[in-house]
Amino acid sequence: MIGQLTVEGDGGGGHPVPLKFEQPLATPKVLTGSHVNIPVEQAKVRMLPYGPRTKMWTYGGSYPGPTIRRPAGHDTKVTFTDHLPVSVGGLSVHFHGDHHTSADDGQPASHLFTHGQHRTYDYPLTDNGKSERAAFDFYHDHRMGETSRNNWYGLQGMFLTDDNRTPKLGPADGQLRRAA
Ligand SMILES: [Cu+2]
């Protein structure tokens, strides 16, 4: 059966109104040192614009965690210390998209650290012996069987690698823009 739907009348005189965000984009602090320390801890984070803050598992007390920003080819060590409850179990941090050894890759079932312990990851920021290319990557929990839970709870942060060939990029005003 074929029918015809006829809509009559005018649009009511409405005009589209530009959408407004209820809160500014969260911009985490930026760490630039050759050896940075990031506590893994519970924190109450402003997620909803109003009402109570949200209890999350965080890198460094914010969501996303602190942004690590380093020049390519400059060795970078990141020490994570686990202050989450014992019941969370072992943690593993994967630097997504980077080149480094297997032991520093955030293996899901080995090289774990747990409550009260820390682990230092070594990232030379090289590729085949040469400085790697600039990249906008991120680090995140990578624990076997718990990766989705741990990421939903908040264990993610950005890692920017700069090189001399690529204009510097940075998160600003909700979008990537050229800062140079
Ligand atoms: Cu990943």
C-alpha cells in the first residue's frame, strides 16, 4: 500500500540557535620533564556541569590525566605509582602508538604493578634508532580482562611527541589547531 503524508502550516517562526557548551573543554596539565611521576589515584572529577562531581580512577587526579609532551628522540621515563584500592588489582600502562621495548609496552599480563607499588616505563621516542615522527598519541590502562573497566573509570591521558619537521599541535578550544 502506498500513502501520502501532507504536512501543512508554517514553521512557527523559530530560528535555529547556535548550541552552547555548558562547561569549557577540560584541558589537563602538561608535563614536559625527562622523568615524570604520575600517581594513579581516585579523584572526584567535574564531569557533569552541575551537581556532584564523579568519582573516578585517574592518572594524576584529572580526567583525562596529565598530557605528557616531549621532543622526539629524547628519552622519557614515566613512573606510575598505584594508590588505587587493593581490590582494583594489578595495573599496566600502554603508550598507544609509540615505539619502545616489549617490557615497556604495558603488557596485559606481565610487568604489572599493584597497590602501593610503582613502575617506571622507558620511552626513547625513537624508531629504528632515529628520532620518531611527531605524533598525537595517548596512554591508557591495559590490564588483561580489566582494560575496558579501567578505561571507563578514567585511566587515560594524552602523549604528544614533537619533532622539528611538523608544526606544533595542541588541544585548544575543543579542536586541534596549529600553535606555530
Ligand atoms: Cu591502546
